Amino acid sequence: MIGFLTAGWNRVFAVLGKVSMYRMVFLALLTLTVIAFGVSFFGLVAPTPLEMLATLVVLTLASGLVDVIAHRIIAQSLRLESSVITAFILLFVLRPTLDPLALVGVALAGAVAAASKYVLAWRGRHIFNPAAVGAAVLTIVSIWIPALGASAWWVGTPVLAAPVVVLGLGVLWRTEKIRMVLVFLLVAVAVGFVRTTMQYQSAGLVVEPATIFWSLLWSSPFLFLGVFMLSEPLTLPPRRWQQFLVAGVVGVLAGWPISLGEITLGQERALLVGNLVAFAFSVRAAVRLTLESREMITPTVRMLTFSAKRRIHFLPGQYLELDVPHHRPDARGTRREFSIASAPEDLPTIRIAFREYPAGAGGPAPSSYKRALAEVDAGASLAVTGIWGDFVLPSRAETPLLMVAAGIGITPFVSQLRHLHASGQHRDIVLVYVASEAAELAFRDDIAASGVPVVLFTRDDPGQLPESWQWARGVRLDAAGLLQVVPDLHTRHAAISGPPRLIADLAPALERAKSVTTDAFSGY
């Protein structure tokens, strides 16, 4: 069952991984906006089509103008797609209107949201969700100037609940945040249920649990808040348990809004509190790296070596997100995730590796990101916008491990093996390394230095191998073949890393393992 679920998950991820996370969010919000316009023509939602159109235009112009000004002043890359995403989110959070003064309030929220990405930032990484900042500021200002309007969260309606769930599932699958948002929804609905039940009872009203539950789920902003705002990676901590903690905090505050005088600590303000908790975990993650060198370590794998300008913290097996601003980015955007191929003991040196087909080699056409990265000269500085990941070594050192690497998926294991070797730790590890051919076996020296047994699956003979290595000659990598080369598979925790489609093919073979974790590479 574990292998079946893992295979299915990674097959879907392989398809979604062809689009950048930011483009995926943009397309989902664009589709939701079109749906909202459609149902508004039939009066199924509160705003009219003209109110929605006017509000969206004002939000887009206000947030876009601030981004352009910031681009000119601080020479940061222009992110109009980010501005449009913020405008889309605020469209569903604020109250659409045609009133001139209220549109001034809408413009204020859009401008503040965009400005927060540059003003409320730490080392190039914004601390708070921009849309939440804009909505919160407008709501606070409306205490003194009510005509400016405030956050309304009109998206919390049964008519839009199903589209939010369907579109949100694609976003969360791509960002791998389904479990975190489920934790938030569980906490928010449970706390909201208790609060609403107590209010009904104190008012002498009949409590109908089913009605309260479905109202909280389908007629509240919880779904939209979790899918399109809480899940933003730049405002989340690096580890999964930390993300669950943030989700729980936001869920409690959103489900039971605390009174702050004329407003409550609910929805967007609850999210801002969660952003602060996340920032406490992530304060060391955003740094700049200086490119030291680049080299081809196999015919199709390029390694980049960087030097960190500031102190950086990561665990072996985690990945960083590298920002390479460039003109006319394609659907994959200007940011990519790369597993770190060096160990913490190697700092301030940091290495990453990725597949790059030489011109005329017959590989897929390079993305705009890869072309821009190829033009970065030694000495140039690039921003790491975050470090994330739970694909790390088990905390129990006595747990036997099976590492299965497919192609460039070897990189997180290289980091782990270098760390164990540098720190003098000895663990029971077997590495199964799958490559298209022997020439594509990357980081052979690093792996050999670790001393772990290695089983190679290549089409051709890899030649002379270290003593603890073997070539699985004639053995097919399926359930039977894996048991043949790793007979004690059932006692081991299996970790598999590589392209999602290949992970999906191999996952069923690991059903016999004690447990399985995966690390999918969506391509560059």
C-alpha cells in the first residue's frame, strides 16, 4: 500500500512539477477569479461583476506600481507576477466596491501589501504574507475612517468552496503542503466548532452539530486562507513539524478570534502571528551565495560551488531555493530548488548539482532559468530565499538505512554521507545507485570516501570499482531484484531520491521496506 500511494503521488507530482509553484498559484487564482465573475452574473455571490472588475483593476495597478518603484529604488528584480497574485488574493479578502472612497482603501491595501515585501523583509525574504499585511492595515485604518472599508472574506461561500478545494489541491500537491493545510483546517474547524457551540448555548439556541460543522468548512474563509495564504513557502519554517506548529497556531487564532477592541485577532491577523512564529524558525535561512566555480562532473551533470557570505544552517539532505532573476522567465519562474550536495562541515562552501545537457546532445530544451544560470559569472552573488526539507537522516543512529538514488537524486545522499564521514559517525547503510550509464555516476569519490556498500544499476559495465561496491549485473531493479541485492530490506528504512516518474516506478519495489521516504526532483 505504501508503495502504491508513493507511486501515485509522484506520478501526479511529475506532471505538476512542469510548472513553477508561483505560476501554479497564479493560474489557480486566475481560474478562481473567472469562476467568481461567472457566478456573480447570476447573483450567487455578494459582489457584482462591475464591483469585482473595478476592485481587481485598482489592486493590480496599486501593487504593480509599488513593485515598479521598489525595482527602481533598490534595484531588485521586478516581480509583476507576484503583484498580480497579491491582487487576486486581496480581491477575495476585501469587499469589492464601486464607491470612490472605498476604492481608495482598496488601493491602500494593494500598495501596503506590495511594499511589505521590501520593507518588512529580512535578508531579501519577506516576513509576512503580503496580502495579509495589506488587509490587516486597511482594517486597522478603517477604525478611524470606516468609509475606506475593511477585510470581508466574501470568498467564504458554499458557491466557491468546491472550486477552492479543487484548485487548491493542485497548488498544495505542487508545493507538498497538503498535510500542513489539513492540520490547519482540522484545528480551525474544531476550535471554531467549540466556540460557535458555546455561543449558541449561551444564547439559548438549539445546537445542530452537522449544520455548524458544514458552515464552518464551506461558508468560512478557512479553505481559502489555508490554500492560498498559509501555504506560501517564503513565510513557512523549514521543517515539517515546525510547519505543523505554525498551522496549529493560525488554526486556533482563526477559529477563535480574540477581541482586540474594535477588531478581532482573526483570519489575516491570525496568519500574521503565524508568520512571526515561522520567522523565528527561519531567521537564518535567507542568505546570499557567491559563485566560486562550475564544472561538469559527468557528461550531463554540472556542479556549482558557492561560498556563503553569512552564517548558514542546514541539515544534510535539505534543499535550498536559489533565485536567478532574468528577463522573460518561462512558466518555471526565476526560482528553483536544489538539494545541497555538500555537508554542513564544508561551510562556508556550498555545492549544488543539476542535469544540463550540452548543446546538440539531444536533451530537452533548457528552461529560461537554466540559460540564465549558465550566464552567471564567477564572483556573482545570488540569493538563497530559503532552506527547507525533511529528507534527512533518521534521528536514531541505530536504524539501518537503504538509500536509493536515481540519477541526479544522488545529491542529498552525498550531503548525508559527507556529513557522516566528516563527523566520524558510523551507520548501517546500503546505497543503491541507478544511472543510465556508468559515465553518469556522479560524486564517485565522495561516495567511496564514506565507505558504505554500494550497488550500481547501469546498462554498461562501470569498470574498476571500490572494494565495497558491486555492479548488479543482469539484475532488474524491481521488487525481486532489490531483495536479491538487499536481502535484509524488510529491516531497513528506505529513502529514495530522483525524478518523480522514476520514483513512482521504483516505489512499489520498496513496499517490503520497514518505512519509506521520498525526495522528488521536478526538473530544471
